[in-house]
Amino acid sequence: MQQQAFAEGTLPLYLRVRDQLAGQIDKGVLTPNTRLPSERILAEQFGTTRVTTRLALAQLEAEGKIYRSNRRGWFVSPPRLIYKPTHDYSFSDNVAAQGRVPETETLDVTATEANAWLATKTGLAVGDPVIWLRRRRQIDGRPVLVENIYLNATRLPGIETYDFNRSLWKLLREQYGVELKGKRIEMYPTALVDPQASAIGVTAGTAGLYVTRCSQDGQGGFIEFDEEFWLHDALSIQVEVS
Amino acid sequence: MQQQAFAEGTLPLYLRVRDQLAGQIDKGVLTPNTRLPSERILAEQFGTTRVTTRLALAQLEAEGKIYRSNRRGWFVSPPRLIYKPTHDYSFSDNVAAQGRVPETETLDVTATEANAWLATKTGLAVGDPVIWLRRRRQIDGRPVLVENIYLNATRLPGIETYDFNRSLWKLLREQYGVELKGKRIEMYPTALVDPQASAIGVTAGTAGLYVTRCSQDGQGGFIEFDEEFWLHDALSIQVEVS
DNA sequence: AAGTGGTCTAGACCACCAC
DNA sequence: TGGTGGTCTAGACCACTTG
């Protein structure tokens, strides 16, 4: 029985499987959004078991080179979306400008009140009215993020009556004359867990990037707090300061 | 033989193991940098196998709640370091200000020339002289990042003669009168692979955050290009713009 | 209905670290 | 030297998606 065959150099088997697949991706044999052969077939091709094959696939997934779609299989990751959270970019415009197809779905709109956590993040008082908005956004048909948006209901009366399947930034400007100015952004890598994982349609534990953004108007009044849960391989963040 | 026992609710076993351990961490039974029981002992305690136990541990690792150290075991993650890449913060000062103990090791100093990749990132011409610096930085004795720094050798003559186990920012200011101004920052989550994984002392494939920072002086001249490879659970990024 | 990934078992040997 | 995680085998059944 073959165990720990460190024959070809010192690399463990699952990393050699990884290298083979990565090579096919880098050379363009496998192109973005192509489905890989099934785990059982890959295991047979590489003369190993599913467990080891899955180690290799998990490695490539961690590197952002492939992703999985529910129980449908493994796919080659498309290029990362360049995302500049300090700008007022519309998601839709930004995605389109990079030659991709955006889509936004509103999952949920709820009138509620600021809790303690939101109060410290926004400067609101506990109990202040907010509109809580949940959206899912896709690139080329792949869901890449879900977000919770908390809007200052006092500052933006009637906002819950609008269509949110579009750019919120444009809505604020056109209907309320608001230009977002000050922003406080915080982000860190973490795993996506439920309910966000389910909303995106990935397994709990999938690597993600958690981004929060607190925006004010020109006078320093709180407008919007945005909490985004991104797939870790879907974006590249860029920030410029002078 | 017990397989797929979805008895207590619908959660798979490895997620129930995860929840138990996460509860002990959140309740403070297990405190930062505490070692968890060994995988074999955990497997026995939860009445399962090592493979399933490792699934639970990998989940917690992905969430940033625990980390592993070489072959020494699993440990509870300390709080994330708050990091503001747009500021001129010194790593050492920043870590110390958050009540932690910083350490910097210079791995390597090399005089070399800009290649095509570096040229596009910095605005230098291919072949321009640069000083290439590799450093490893620790927090409370845990290595959390390695970095490649490329310094404009023309602009900073003799810089390779200084001690780099300290704040580079202070060195530039005190010895060259340089105040870093313009910055272009780019970052995305990805897995750490060799040689960075080895340098930090983690398994290849460990989740990380890749950060690059291009800094100029007040006149727009290129000073420094910094490429950082962070452990994904070690930091939280904050950016403020007005 | 067939095929996919998701979960799980019950073992094994190896490389490395601390003692 | 003994214990740790790292890697690996050869199977199994389950839940879901797709034709």
C-alpha cells in the first residue's frame, strides 16, 4: 500500500495534485468558470483517494484559484473585481466598467431600531429608527456578496418605498441630494457562516472578507452603515490616499 | 456504525464539535494562546475520529478563532491587531500601543534591480537599482507577517547600511528627511504558499491577507514598495477618508 | 435515476518537536 | 523517546442537483 510516497521530490501528494491542476489553470487549459472533473474522476486520474483529492481542491480554493458551487462541482475562479471602498462607486457601474455583468437582489427591507452594536458603530442612539436592508449581489451570475445596510430613517424619510435593486448611492443623490463624504471602513478576512453562507449559496466555513463602511454626509451626519460579506476570491481592494 | 447522525437538530457532527469549542472560547474557558487538547483526545471526547475533529478545527481556523503552530498543536487566537495602512504608523509603535509586544527580524537585504513587475508597480524603469529587504514581524512572540520591501536606491543612497530591525518610517524621516505622502494600497485574501508560509512557520495553504503599499514623498517621487503577507486572523484593517 | 459534493469511519505511517 | 500534527488509504451513506 502506497503511503507517504515522497518520490518526486519532497512534496506531499496533495500538493503535487494541486500543482498539476494549478498548471492547467495558469496555462489556460482550464478557463474561468469551467467545471473541473468530478472529485471521483480526479482521484482516479491521480491514482489517489477522494480525501486527498479534496485536500488539493481545498488548497486551490484557499488560494482563490477555484470555487465550488453547492453540490454542482468545482469551477475555475474568474479574475477578482477591483473594488475601491473609499470611492462612491456604484457596484453595478464598477462591475460593468470591468466588462462583467452585475446583478442585485433585495432580500429584505425592514423598519427597525438601532441596537447597542449599531449605535456604537454609527453614533446613533439606541432606539433610533433605521431601515435595515439585505441585498445579494452577483457578478456574471455568481453571487459574490451579501450585505446588511442600515439607513438613517430620520435623515432619509420614506426611503423604504424605493426600489433597492439599483445603486443606493444614486438614489441618495437623486432623491435626497445627499453626497456621501466621510467614511470609516473596517475589514478583515474570516469564514462565512450562516446565515450569510446560505444566502450566497456556499458551505459554512467558506473563506470570506468582512467589510463595514460607515458613511456620513458633508456635515458629518450619519447616513448609512454598510456591512458586506464577500467571497474571498471575488475581490481585490484598492485604496489611494494623498 | 454511526454515520450522518443528524440527531441533535440538522447540524453535521463537525459543526457541533465546532460549536462546543467555539462556546468554550467565547465564554473564556479557553483564553488567547491557550493550547487546545490534542486532536486524538478531542476526537475521543466527542466520540468521533480525527478526520472529523480536524474538519471542526479547520472551520474554527477559517473563522480566525484558533491557529496552529507547526506541529505543536492548536491555540486560541488573540485579538486582531488594528492596522491602518494609510497612516504612517510604525508597526512597533502600533503593536505596543495596543498592549502587545512587537518584534522585527530582518531576514535578508539585497541590492538588486527593478524587474518588469516592480517597474509597473512603482513607476521605476526596468533595471533601476533597488534595495530588497525581507523582514518577519511578530506579535507577542507569534510571527504574523513577512514582507518584501523595495526601496528606491537612487533616492536613498546608503540605506542598505542601516539597521532594519526597527521602524523604517522613522529611519526615512530621521536620516533622509523623507515624509511619506501619497500611497497606493492594494489587498486581497489568499492562501499563504511557500516561501512565505515557511518563513512564518505555517503550513502552505494557511489563509492570509496579501497587502501591497506603494509610497511616495511629497513631490510624488517613488520611495518604497511594500509587499506584506499577513496571517488572516492577525489583523483588522481600518481606513478613514474625509 | 444518476451523479455530484458533503460527511464520516477506523485505521495507518511519517516528520517534527519537546523532553 | 513519546506525543503532536501532517498525510493517506479504502471504503461508506446522505442530501442535493441535474437531466
